[in-house]
Amino acid sequence: MNSLRMTSACLAFTFGLSACTTPLDPIAVIYYRQLGVCTHAQTGSGAITAPAGHAIVVFKVFRIDNTKVGKSWSFDPATMELASPPMKQNLGGTGPVPVAAGQNVTLNARVGILVETDKPDGSDAAATNYFLVYPMVAPAPGTLGAKENSSQVSYPFAADCNAIAGG
């Protein structure tokens, strides 16, 4: 069956018109929340101050549901990315965390992402709802990000990231 026919058969299944079997690998679900926006952070590599027209968006990853995945892997918050640009860089995180096969793993991993903003002080980033993705990096399984506060429309803004990182 050529790919066009297979796609048509799968689309027809979606609308209840026929059956299609497409095996999907189990995924891990990464639960996180957006804490706020700041301009000065202390990282493992030292202090970082966002340049004019930039801000640091701070997230907390608090759990990974790996119960459907039959393999262990290592979650590294430093590889997380924004689902849509303009992301300048991930400022790192708390370091890699082992994720056991078939387990729920509780975390307290912080992620800081440097983003471009329209305002020179970066405060407009506090009115943006950012979403994270975890790239397919072997041996990690496919993942899905689940943002706890995805309906929130504004976030705290502070010069010092420590003022918002406790969330």
C-alpha cells in the first residue's frame, strides 16, 4: 500500500469510516508549570543578566509519567525547548535525572529559557504563555509536555529570578 493510500485509510479511521492499525510507541508525559519571567539568574555556570530586549522565562518540571514506557532513560532539563520560537537559549537546569522504566518520577527541576521581547526591559514576556517540548534525543522515548497552568494569561515579572523560582 503506498503512503498516500495508507494516509487516506488512517484519515478515514479518524472519521469512523474504516479501520487502520498504526502502532504507536508509548510516550512519557512531562508535567511542568511556567513560574514567571525575570532578567537576572544565578546558574550553575554563574550569573546571567538578560540583555535589553530579552527576558528569562522560568519553568518548573515537577513530574514525569514514564509508566507506559518500558525503558529507562535520562531526562535533561537543559535540552528542553520552547514549542514555538523565538527562543534564544536554554540556560541549563538542575542536571540530568534518571527516569526508571514504568515509573512516575517526582522532580523539582528548574528550566530557564532566554527569549526575545519587544520591550527593552523584557516585561512583556510575562504576558506570554510559553510551552515546552522535549526533543527526541536517544535513548529518551517520545514525550508529551503537559503544562499545569496552560490557561493562565499572565505571570509574575521580577528582576531577580529567585523571587519567582520558588513556585
